[in-house]
Amino acid sequence: MSFTIDKKVMKRRARRDMRFKMYSYTAIFMAGAFLVFFFADIIGTAASAFKQAELRVAVNYNEDAKEMGEYALDEDLSYLVSRGFTRLIPGKMRENRALIGTTIEKWVLADAEVDQYLKSKPNRLKKGERTLVDGLKAEGNARLAFNIGFFENGDSKLPEMAGIWAAAVGSMYVLMITLIFSFPLGVATAIYLEEFAPDNWLMQAIEVNINNLAAIPSILFGLLGLSIFINFLGVPRSSALAGGLTLSLMTLPVIIISTRAAILAIPDSIREGALALGATRWQVVITNVLPLSLPGILTGTIIGLARAIGETAPLMIIGMMAYIPEAPDGFTSAATVLPAQIYTWSSDSLRAFTERTSAAILVLLGVMLLMNGVAIFMRNKYEVKW
């Protein structure tokens, strides 16, 4: 009788194990399928953004074009060429008077609707305009060229002129400020808490609060940055300095926790050996503990910065969602960042911004994956196992 009961129990256990395996495989499959779908959709949508429609037209630098650039083009073609090109013609003529009276055939940027039509996407071109574009294409006067402007231009109300340069520079400034303020302060705090702080209720309360700060919603750091840095200290609103300081608050707990974990992993025998040779506690930290824990510290810092570069909510609070067409020339200049640029484009009603949104997401994902890859490489290469 007992043998029969044990056999049934074993069968139930085997069925449970099988169900658990099926659940695990199903979860892994669904996660993998979601990632494949996500990247396929992003890459498929973003691919067309790296090409831009151009038209080969004759530009007449006549007297009428001094005031209105549209007069420099054939009347039928002026509606197909980007206004971003035609509005620059008067300025070029004033800068170079030798152009006046000349006609130059050149490739110029096409309107966003022409760009969408050549990419076989929904557009608002009329039947006659489509016929004209088809004729230009048949004559070799319409093409899709590499969209270098996407990387060289700042934001624009015209989709064909919009690029990520200003947002990329702003992101670089913000990350620099974040690193400058959060790294030394975070490492110093972790060293004190782990090596010098007394074990009392005050230090325990500080540790609990640091752990809690690493888990609170990021938008709360935006409110904190608004009240401290902008309203109290008078840091310029929408500046890279305000954004970097705000993200420093958010990154600081991550660096402190990762640094403490790296320091804690150092065996006590290292410290005891150095103390036995006559080193002070501070010398032990500087010459032994800190160098040995540096790979873990840098890994945690890079992961914290990778999280910071993708944040949007705290930067919305401090005004970094504004229309910024030019790259900032300093830490106090008005700036925007890639996540904010992506959010702005995604909320625009023009269809042409959809592909640029996906392309900017792809660039941001590439940067974040690169930073995380560097962190993993450093951890595997320099990690010391005791």
C-alpha cells in the first residue's frame, strides 16, 4: 500500500515539474517574441528615416528671389521643395552677391510629403503633384539619398529638416554634469558608510533612506530638482546644468549602493594585512580597498548613467521639453535631450515624424546598449574573485 502511495506522489511531482518547465519555457518564449517584435517594428519603421528625398532643380538667383526664395524655383516645383531650403535662398544671395543673375542646377531637399510619397507611405500630395514627382523620378531628377541631416540638424517644425544633433549634444552635457556631481559624492558617501561610519540608529536610518531613494519614481526627483536647483539656487531653467544636477540626485543612490557592494566584497584579510603593516585606516582605503573595488564601482556608475540618459519624466518638470533647434553652447544654455526629443516627435501630428521618432529611439537604444555592454565587459574583465 505504501509503495502505491509513493508512486502516486512521485507522479504528481513529475507533473508539477513538467508544468513548471512549461511555464518557464512559455515565459522565455513570450519575452523573446516580444523583443523580436519590438526590435523588428522599431528597425523597420526607422530604416526609412535614414534616407531623405531630394529633387534636382534649377535654382534661379534672380532679383525677385532676394525677398522670397520661392521665386528662385519653377512655380510647379516650388511646392515640392522643402521650405527649409527656399527660405535660406535670400540669405545666401545677400552673403554672396555673385550668385545674383545665375542659375545653378543642384540637388535640394524635398518636402516631407514628397519624401513620404517616394517611400510609398501615406501622404497628402494631390494627383497632379504625384504625376509631377513620378515624372521627375523617371527623368532621374528625384531620388532617396542618405539622410545626413538627421545627424547634423537640430529640431525643426519641418520633418524633412529635423535632426537629433541638438538633442545629442544636450544629452552629452547633461551626462557630463551628472557624472561630475554624482560619482565623487556617491563614492565618498559609500566609503564613509562602509568603512568609517559608526553603527548607530542615525547611520541605519541614512542607509534605509538611500535604499528607498533608489526605488522611488523618477518624476519625484524632477520635483526636487525644480524646488532646489531652479527655485532656490536660481539655476537657469531648461539648461543642461539643471538637468544634470537633477539626474545626479537620481543617479546618486545607485552609485552609493553599487559602491558599497563592491567595497563589501573585499575580504577583511586585505584590510587586516595592511593595518598589520602600520597603515592607517584611510591609507588602507586609498591603497587597497578603493583600487580593488574600482571595477565594481565603475560598473555601477555606468549602469546608473545608462538609466539617466533614458529618463524623460524628471526633465519634463524642469522645462527641458521646449523646442530647441540649436545645440547648446554651454552648460547654462537652453538644451534638450534625446528622450525629450523622442517624446516631442511622437506627439506630433505629421506622419513624417513617425519614422524619425523610431530612428531616434534606435539611436538612444544603441547608446544605452553600448553603455551596458561596457559595464558588463569591465565587470568580466577586471572582476577579482576571492
